[in-house]
Amino acid sequence: MELIVTTPHSTAAELIARSNRLGQDPKNTNYAGGNTSAKGTETDPVTGQPVELLWVKGSGGDLGTLQESGLAVLRLDRMRALVDVYPGLEREDEMVAALDYCLHGKGGAAPSIDTAMHGLVDAAHVDHLHPDSGIAIATAADGPELTATIFGERVVWVPWRRPGFQLGLDIAAIKAENPQAVGCVLGGHGITAWGDTSEEAERASLWIIDTAAAYIAEHSRPEPFGPPLEGYAALPADQRRERAARLGATIRGIASQDRPMVGHFTDSDVVLDFLASAEHPRLAALGTSCPDHFLRTKVKPMVLDLPASATVEESLARLQELAVAYREDYQAYYDRHAVADSPAIRGADPLIVLVPGVGMFSFGKDKQTARVAGEFYVNAINVMRGAEGLSTYAPIDEAEKFRIEYWALEEAKLQRMQAPKPLATRIALVTGAAGGIGKATAKRLAAEGACVVVADLDLAKAQAAAAEIGGPDVAVGVAADVSDEAAVAAMVDAAVLAFGGLDLVVNNAGLSLSKSLLDTTAADWDLQHNVMAKGSFLVSKAAARVLIDQQLGGDIVYISSKNAIFAGPNNIAYSATKADQAHQVRLLAAELGEHGVKVNGVNPDGVVQGSGIFASGWGANRAAVYGVEEKDLGKFYAQRTILKREVLPENIANAVFALCGPDMSHTTGLHIPVDAGVAAAFLR
């Protein structure tokens, strides 16, 4: 018999196109939320006979960016046979492992918990989505009545049930019993729709979503969150961002007591309007309902219970009190519901912190996770608005939330995640980072898992470097004149607003004037010292405030120079300021150690490749001093070293990573020479 080799099926391509359309519109579903499927026939490459298959979005994927590799492909005959061996609700989790025995072919994604819903429902195409409008109906106290009123017989109410095999059986039965229906509202959760064709399923999904949204818009009561709360209105934009930057480091420290977190700040109108309304304390305390929401936001947020008119000092003190209370409350929640085989508590810190008048801080293991957590809480606010506008918001109870949050299947998913990179959750600020040593350092830190703020005098170049490194979830570019105290403060504030705080600061910004003593002017001296000696002092001072407020320790690294040790001709201003920087390392290491902050330095030899300093005239001047062609300066420097190697920007970046990485946790006050061996610059 001839072996048949199959190519990607048109059904799968059609499903991917539908999924992408649905997932790319936030009104339809949240990031990585929901799943879609299609059934079709393909030739079995082993038997040569037709076989019925199910293509379904796999575990952990995102509809908006779904590709074929994100689909699980299962044999329908084997899936349907599972009904006959289903051991009942108490053992339904076992069915997830059984799905692996239904897979067709190799590769593809792992089947998700919702696979049974897609396979057992007698429809060729099924969409399960988490639209704000649909969840608003699903979480309303009179959701069944609203479903009948809004949709008639075309949509059926399904009482809350945790996702799994039994829910798939329930929806399959409802579909069979209601041939006129095009979908259902899942109590406390979302919607499911179906169709005989991909177009029919998509049309049904959009009809449910849009019909619910239109009904809410037309029938919602005024002020669903209650009347404005006096003193809680949003501060002006500049004031709230200034306040957010001042509070951000402390809030990140609160959210990172169990494990370090990266942060994201949002001051959208949705958040500010919610926090300005009288009912926000009650609604926030009820928590979110859709599993996709609370798995990323925790069951409820931490809310600062002070008006926007409170001082920064009052807010900081109250946040610390609330953090203690939040941890105690979360521990009590865990203790109320944990059983003998429950996974260990995963941390009691908040993932969402709401500050009236200012906005929302959200947290996660990386920037994307933190940003998405914030997006999910915005979804939750929209859901609460819809439910309160028509009825009363009534999410699933906390026992059900706990069953999902500490589900063995959810724990297994977490255990399958890749180990974090060495600098994961660390937030780095690199000055002078648009090129040369700074850019190489920023790239290396990002490659090791850090979020990076690329600071440079030239904003366009800083932004271009950040985009090259990885874009806004990895790196952001900011403008900064390090000799200007206000500009430095703004730079550090930008870091806090971008990623939640700071952990790692690299003082790299610099310039150099190659002149003899008699040719060096007072203006030359001042310029050299303002940028490097004063500049690194200002950056370290502003960053230290954040590091101390966070209480998470941290690193400050100075890119000094072998010239801090070595005395050479015609660079009095440059070498003197490098000696100043070198001693700042020692002074700050002694002062900041009590806060867990390490301060170290790197002493390079001349780095010619990619250097803005050398390109701006320093290279020509140094070449003239040494009597070589400028193009040969790097080779000249290499030949005067013990190892006869040219020092490259990447070599300095490697040293910075070594100082800040996990293997040098007990080293501070050190200067590492990266000069290929210059005996005159040996540390003594």
C-alpha cells in the first residue's frame, strides 16, 4: 500500500482565518482567551481511508495570532468514544489526559480543557469566546431572564460549570434539545456559538456579541457604578502620571514580596471613571468572574481607599497597611478552600493595584504578562458596568474561583512553562544606550530576560535602538541629558511608568575631549565633568530613591575606564572624571549596601567599534597622539595589550551581565578591567 502524505487541510486554514478575525477585535474576546474549532474529513495517511478530524485551538494560544502550529488535531471517532468511558464529574480531570490518545498525527498544540466542548457539540464549527458584553449577561444576577429577553430562543442559558468534559456534555445536550439555537451564554463565564459552516459560526458569534452590547447600551441605567464619589475624580494627566511615578516603586515592592514582578501602568478613562464612582469599593471586592480574568488578575485587586487629594506620604503609608491586610486576606481565602491535595499557595501579593485619581498598576512575570493583566481588569470593569447597568453584578463564588485557580490542571500548565532567563523580572536603565557600549549592553541585558530603558540624548536614536532590541514589551527609548537634574528625574520616572520600577542601572553616558593640559579650557573641563561625574551622580541618586522604595535590592554599574587608573598624555579632563566615577563606585557601594544595592564598575580600554565618542573626533585625536592612522586605532590598542585583542562593545556588555547576574550576588565595590590586559592599569 502506498503511504499518503497529506498537506495542510483547507478546513484548518479556514479555521485560522476565522480565529484571527475574531481574536484581533477586542470586543470579541480578550488576549489568549477563548477557543475555536472546525470538523472535517481528511485521508488517513496509514490506511488511505477517510477519517473525521477536529481542529481546535490548543492550550495557551491566542486567537488573534493563531497559526497552524497552535492547533490540536484529534480523531473524532476516538473523542466520541470517550463518552462511553467517562467516569463522572468527580473524575472528569482524567479526561484531559485521555485526549492525548485521540490526537491525529504529530506536532501541534496540547489540547485545552475546552476540547470536549468542541468535539462533543454536534456542529461543524464552534466558537467559545469571552466578550465583555456576553460576560456582562453571564454575570448578571438575573442572567437567565436577560438571556431569554435579549436573544429569545436563539441563545440558551447554561448555568455555571467549571470548564471540562461535563460542560462539553451539557452544551452538546442543549444543542441537541434546542435545534433553533445558534449558541449559549455560559453562566459566569462567556459565550459559545456554532454553525454548519465557518461563516455561520462566525456570524452567530458576532450576532450574540453585538446584540448583547446593543441591549446594554439601550437599557443600561445611568451611572451603573453609582454617583461620583467626592474627592475621587481623576487628577489632571500630568499630575496623575507624576503621582504614579512617585508611588510606582513602592507599589512594585508590595507586588513583589513573594517573587519579583514587572509592572504596567494604565490611566485609561475606563479605569479612572470606575475609581471615581461610589460603588467601586463594593464591586472591586467582589472580584472578577471569567476564569481567564481572575487567573491573570487574582480573585480581586488591592484598592487604595483614599481620595485623589491625599498626599503622596499619606498614600504611601496607607498602601503599606493595605498590603499587609491584602496578604492576610488572600492567605485566609487559600486556607478556607485548600484541601489535602491542593497545590501550595502561589503567593499572596496583589497583581492589580487601583489608585483613585491616578490609575491602575498591574503586574506579571514579564512586561507582556503585566500589560495583559491590566487589559483583563479593564475587561472586568466593562463586564461589571454592563451587569450593573441591567441588573446586579453577581460573579461566581470564591469557592469556584479557588477550584480553578488551584486546579491541578492549571498547576500542571504552570509547571510546563519554560524556566525564566537569568535576568527575568529585572528592569534595567542604560544611559548613552543608542550606540556603542550602551547599545551592546542594553541588547545583552534584554537577551538575558531584562526589560530595558534605552536612554540617550538623541530620542529618535534611543527609540530606534529600543525597537531593534524588541519593542515596548522589552525595551523603550527615552531622551535624557544626564547633566540636567530635571531630565534625569524624568528619565527615571519614565522607567517606573514603563515597567514598574528599576533594578539595574548602567551609567554609560559619556563624551571625551582629547587635549593637553594647556589646551584644555575651563569649559572643556566643565562639560566633561557635567556629563560623566555629575551625570552619573545624578542618575545614581535618582535611581537610588526607586531602589530604596522598592526594597528589592538592585545593581548600579559604572562604565568607567582604564584611564581611571592609567595616566596617559593629553586627556586630563577625561581621565580625571573617570577617576571621579571610579571612586563614586566605592562610595556608593559603602552607602547603599544596607539596602541590598550592589555598586560595581567596568574599566574598558579604548572601544573603537561602534563608539560615538571615537566617531566624534576623539578617535582622530588619539590616533594623532599615538602616530597611527585612525582606521588602525583599534588594532593599535590591541597590540599594546597583554592578550593582543581588540576590546569590543560586546565585551563590556558581557562584564555588565556578569556583575548583575546570579553568580555575583555577593560582589560590590569592584572594578572589572575589560582591557585585554594593560599592566599599567592593573588594580592595586
